[in-house]
Amino acid sequence: MADPENPSVTQAQAEEAVRTLLRWAGEDPAREGLLDTPRRVAEAYGDWFKGYHDDPREYLERTFEEVAGYDEMIVLRDIEYESHCEHHMAPIIGRVHVGYVPDGRVVGISKLARVVEAYARRFQVQEKMTAQIADCIQDVLRPLGVGVVVEGAHECMTTRGIHKRGVSMVTSRMRGTFHDDARTRAEFLRFIEVGHARR
């Protein structure tokens, strides 16, 4: 997606690239049903990959210290995300679960979801995205520990290649007490209950 202030690739060039792909696939970009497709695709890319213009760390800079001494685990689960595989440019759709143990400062819960969104709206590998989210929270908030679990269904596996549906990938990144203390890690995993129906 071009930066409006420094366009290395113009809108017109992006649209022409889509026309090239349509011709390569065997289509005629000039037929009525495809006339607006290049514009629509370019606009869709602008939405899907807007994370390149976000700095996730900025979302965590405003914190709250007046929390009556609260020092127990905070968990935000089932953060839905949409990303794209950097190998095939196919969608990855799933959920992220984030937990942390504060060390005097907490952040608004919507900011955690925004961190997820900023990393998801880029070409991704799920393992890398999992690490990026956890490391960002740990580095900026400096909590006692962070746990991140990501579930994802990869369309590069379901719509091409092996064509296996109903398969999800689960990745995790544990920092601080989530990594060092088995009880903290177990409590977090119990809270999120990955792969199990919740009552």
C-alpha cells in the first residue's frame, strides 16, 4: 500500500498490477464485470495491510497506575483477527488471547486489541506475529509477565495445496512469570481454554 506522502507505488501502478494478474489467470480485465476490480482490489489492500502504518508500541504508552494495588493476572481473550500469509498472500483468520501480570501499571483493554490488529494487518507468519505481540507488550508495559496464544485457520492450507479444512494452528509466547512459573502459565491457559467450549 502506497504511503500518500511518499508514494513509491502509485494507485495506478497497483491497479495495473491487478490487471496483469487477471490476464495471467486467463481473464479479460476490460470486460464489464472486471472494470472496477483493480480499483476495488487496491482499496482492499489498503484496508488489509494498514498495519504497516501503525506503531503498536504507541498504543501502550498511556497507562493507568490508580488501580488500588491490583496485581493479579489480566486476560483479554477471543480477540478476532484477520491477517495474510506472507508465503501465498492467503488469509489467516483466528483469535488471539493475551494475558499479563501488571507491575503497577495497566493499560486500557482496547489498546491490547489494537496491538493485535496492528501486527495482524501485515503479511505474516503466525509464529512471528505471536512473538511480536508478546514482545511489544513486555517491552513497553514492563509487566511481571506476558502470555500470548494465537489460533489461526490458514487458507493457504484449506484452499490450495493439501486442501485440509477444519484445521487450526496454535502458537504461544510466554515471557516473564508466564515462562518461569508453571502455576501462572497454567492459570492463564485455564482462563482461555483454547480449543474447548466455554460455559
